[in-house]
Amino acid sequence: MDEEIGAAAAPQGQWKYHKALSLLAFQSFGVVYGDLSTSPLYVFKSALSGLDKYSDEATVFGLLSLIFWTLTLIPLLKYVIIVLAADDNGEGGTFALYSLLCRHAKMSLLPNQQAADEELSTYYQPGVDRTAMSSPFKRFLEKHKKLRTCLLLFVLFGACMVIGDGVLTPTISVLAALSGLQDRGTGGLGNGWVVLIACVVLVGLFALQHRGTHRVAFVFAPIVVLWLLSIGIIGLYNIIHWNPRVCLALSPHYIVKFFKITGRDGWISLGGVLLAVTGTEAMFADLGHFTAASIRLAFVGVIYPCLVLQYMGQAAFLSKNMSDVHDSFYLSIPRTVFWPMFVLASLAAIVGSQSIISATFSIVKQCLSLGCFPRVKVVHTSRWIYGQIYIPEINWILMVLCLAVTVGFRDINIIGNAYGLACITVMFVTTWLMALVIIFVWKKNILLALSFLIFFGLIEGAYLSASFIKVPQGGWTPIALAFVFMFIMYVWHYGTRRKYLFDLQNKVSMKWILTLGPSLGIVRVPGIGLIYTELVTGVPAIFSHFVTNLPAFHQILVFVCVKSVPVPYVPADERYLIGRIGPRQYRMYRCIVRYGYKDVQKDDENFENHLVMSIAKFIQMEAEEAASSGSYESSNEGRMAVIHTTDATGTGLIMRDSNEGTSLTRSSKSETLQSLQSIYEQESGSLSRRRVRFQIAEEEQINPQVRDELSDLLEAKEAGVAYIIGHSYVKARKNSNFLKSFAIDYAYSFLRKNCRGPSVTLHIPHISLIEVGMIYYV
């Protein structure tokens, strides 16, 4: 009987899996493939722009063969079959590969990493052998810091090129879609009008970004599917109607023939052929919202056959109408379906633009997590899809740059030169990182990695060389953009790292703290003081600055470090690390809050409650361990424990709503301060937050000393929480060279003054904020 039930349940489970897979594949059209599917709008026009004297069938067939094999080798073979398997806990993209390398080969330059980070459930992939592979190549890379710095710069350069994509994709997609308005008899619009309409569309596109992209998958997927089926059917019609012999061009023989005929001009035209695979990187970069299986299904089942049919159809049309090369896509469309296809093309172009803009936001967020980008506002736009974000500053910068490129160039061919260079650079970076992943993460033979690198490196190197030839004709644009963003990223990373090293080298010694006694030489008043620092061990130098400048300090001190870990996400139950600083009677603790590079640090209204529960749990855990060792006084200083914050079990506390019964502990705040706080909460909309009070569980048998410590903690919580942060000024030392002085005193200082303050980024309430100024000479 059980076997019959199992046999019946198996097909049902398979049906549910296939249904979910099909739904994800359908959604991926709207998010992943908008850019790749609109490439037929401009590929032949761009590729043939420099081949005016080779207007014959052999040239067109040679280009088609190049396009077909490029589509087959790069998106299908490289990405769909190989690269999609190198996900980082379901996440893809350049930073996912870099994150994998940082964890498996210790290539990270993040300063405040700990051994405890390796215990995260997301640190290693399921089924991966955790034993470290030792090889001379790995030891060589780990030993030389300059090589790790070069690797980071290489990754950042790829990230900057993605930002360049974010500028060029909307521009070329919208301009190419609207170019159909120029080519319909006497009613056609001039180029100036098309540029003006494109600018209006671009402004509208960026103005709507603040509404979020969580509806993109369902709203835009039908548009892209309809677009792909339409261009596939039109391509099939053109093959039959114009030149069925075009099927012969799929043979690589025509590639050899093409280069024999065109020579150097044919080599330069590779920059146009490259546009057929722009948007391919999105398959890997947007992997986090889907699954590798769903993206593979969508590409193999719909994208690949429809694009091949469309390119074959355009080639068949051009082989008989070489004079129409200036707008081969729209002119190859039967007149009766022109306007529906024009509308579909415009909508598909907007979809393609939307996906790369969202990817740009994600890249900037990941750079921010690595400490390589100035602090900007990150808005989480979806309650349901984690990771959908909007960054206002980046959005408006992209819009201004898009309008500048559109108005400045006005020519799809010139913009195509810039666009192709940006895309092939990102692919080239991925190829090199993938070769390292094959060695260090997959632990395959180095010869296999070299084979992958040489095969795809030569193909992409050929396209890269052809794109570099076109640098004077617009190709300089992504390079200029990349170097500007690279300069910003590196200066910010350098300044932040120098500031961290200053803190690390000037930590307050525990001996000095112990000589002050439990009162720290000042009056300890009721309340919790949260001192924010980047250090994960020791006490920062700014603490001594606080002690010497403030006449009183809080009864409970917690050193809070909010840091990034090289994993995509940190589970909520593993986010908090709690430890103790000094003897128990000092009432000093450390709290480390960990985030992954894809995590969004939202305003956590329960942070203070989570913190109190976490410290209470730590006190209980420490007491239980001390009881087993027979001495409560033996404090294991420096030990950090992962504390789950989802419930209050094991804390010895009971959590109640603040309106239940009377106050448990009399607040030490004055009536004036309480009145000010209530006004602040009302203005900031904080009244809707759940306010709770804690009480020690009477029925539990708790050690008297533990009860005293918990009582102090609750009394401090009721008195109020203050957030203490250093208002730092970073300056270069007087003996620094010119480059360092310029980087720190001018560039880094300018970026710090014009980015969001740390208190805003950390969502610290202004009414509870205390800032103390301090100068860092680095």
C-alpha cells in the first residue's frame, strides 16, 4: 500500500516541479532576456557599417555564420552549460565569483574578517568539500598582497563596465527601437525628432525607477515572449520568401571565406557582430532571482531558436536588398505588421533597459558592501522579492549620462562601438575569474582551467581587439566612465582601509581599562551606550576620547560592529555575534552584526530588543558553561557566540507589550526628554512600532549573580539607549607623498563630505545620537 502511495506521489511531485520550473522560466524573460532579445534591432546595421565595398551575398552569409557561432559558443556553451554552474548559494555575477574565491583561497581584502565567519551556513556550498586545497599556485596568490589587490581592481573594473552598460543599454535600445519612425515614406521623422523622443522616453524610464522593479517579471515577460515569437516567425517568413539558401551559412566554412574576402575590414566588423550577444552576462548576473534550470530552459527552448531564425531571416533579406542595410530590421518586416512590431520593439527595448538598470543598482550595492563605494541611499522596493533595490543617486547619474550619450552621439553605430566594448570586457573578466573558480572552488586540474581560459579567452580576445580598434569612434566612452568610477572606488577603498588600520594600530589596551576600575574612572549612569566601531577585536582609540571628554558614561556599554561578510546572504539567526569585554562587573559587551553582499540593511525597528535578548542569552550561556567548570568568576574574554534572535527562549526574560500593566522599572529620563522623544516618534512615524518591556522570569532558577547582571541590563534598557559614533576627520600625515596627500586630503575628503553619513546608513535615530569628533592621521 505504501509503495502504491509513493508511486502516485512521485508523478505529482514531478508535475509540481516542472510547473514551478516553467513559471520561473516564463518570469525570466521579463528580467533576464530583455537586452539580449532586442539585439536584432541593430546588429547587422552596425556590423555592415564599415563593409560598404563588400555588398554581396558571401559577405552577408559570412556575417550570419559569425553571429550564429558566436551565439552558440558564448551564451550557449560558456554561460548556459558552464558558468551558470558556478553560483554562490544561488547568486551569480562577477561579485559571486569573487566571493567564492575569497572564501576558498583567502583572497579577500575585507579588513575585519573572523574565523567565526567560516561557520556561517552559507559560507560553503552544500556538498562541497571543506578541506582546504593546498597547491603552490594557491600559496603564491595568498602570499602576495599585491596580487590580491590586482584581483580586486580587476573585479572592480568589470563592475565599472557593468555600470557603463547601465548607461549605454537604455540609450542604444531606445534609439534603435525608435529608428523605425525614420523609414516609412514621406511620413518619416528626422533624426533630431527621434533623438528628442528617445530623451523623453529615457527621462520617463528613470523617473519611474523609484516605484521598484518587483512587478517586472509578470508584467514584462509576456511582452518579451510575444516579441521573440514574432521576430522568430518573421525570420522564418523572410528565409522562405527571400533566400532559403541562407541555411548554408550556418557552416563555419563561410567564416573563413568572409575573412578572405574582407581582411582587416572584416576583423573590425567583429565589433558589430559582438552586439548579438550583449546582455548575455545578465543570465548569470540575475541568477539570484531564478534558478539555473529555469534560465537554461528559457534560453534553449525560446531565446536561442527565435534569435537564430531572426538573424537568418535578416540575412536572407539583405542578400537580396543590400541597399537597405541602414535599417535592415524594420525594412525586412512585412508592411502589414510594421506598426505592431514597432510598438513591440519599443516596449521590448524598455524591458531590456529596465533589467540592466536594476543590475547596475545591485552592482553598486555589492561595491558598497565591499567598502569600495561611497555610502549612498539604498531603498528596498519589494516586500516579496528580496534584493530588489533602488539607489536614487545612481539613478539620476545614469539618467544624466544616458541623455548626454544620446544627444552627444545621436548615431547607433557610434553608441554600438561603446556598448560592445563594455559588454565584451565584462565577459572577459568573467572568463578569467571562472578559470580561477575551476581551480580553487571546483578543485579541478589546472589544465582544465587553462583549456577553458585559452578557448574562450581567444574568442573573446578577438572581439576585444576589434572593439579596441573602434575606441576613437565612440569606444572611449565606457573606458572613460570605467576609469572615473574606478578612481572613486579605489580612493574610497584606500581611505577606508587606512582609517581601519589606524584604529587597529591604536587600540586601547585592556591593561589601561582594568586600571580604571569598573566605573572606568567616571560616573556610570543608567542606560545602554552603543559605541559603533569597525573593529571586531579590542577597544577602539575613540573610546579613550569618549572617556576623557564625557563626564559620565552609561551603565551598560556595547561595542557594535556592523560588517560585511563575503557571502550573498547571512541568515537572520546567524546575524548576531555576542561577546564580553573585560570582567563581568565592567558590564561591557561586544556585538557584531553581519551582512552579506546582497543583504539590504533595512531600518530594524526591533534592533534594541534583539540586542537585549542576545546579551541576555549570552549571559545565560556563559553562566551555564561557568557552572560546568565550577567557577562563575572565570570569564572567557574574547569568546564570541552566535545568538539566535527569533525568540526569547533561553534568555531568562519575558517580553511584554509596553501597554500591558505598569512600568517594570522607573525611567530615568526627565519629563522634558520624554516629551521630546514622543514628539520625535510622532513626526517620524514611529508610533506604529511595537514597543516592548522585558521582565526577568520569576519561575526560573537563576544564579543570583546572573540575576543581578540581567537586572542591570533591563534597568539600563528602560532608562534608554544612546548611539555613540565618532565624527572622524581623516587627514594624511605631514610626511606623506603628493599622491597620498591628494587621495586622502582632497579626493577622499570630498567623497566623505558628499556621501551619506554613517549614522544615516546605520539607521540610527537622531534623537538618541551622540557624535564625538576625532582626527585620524593616516
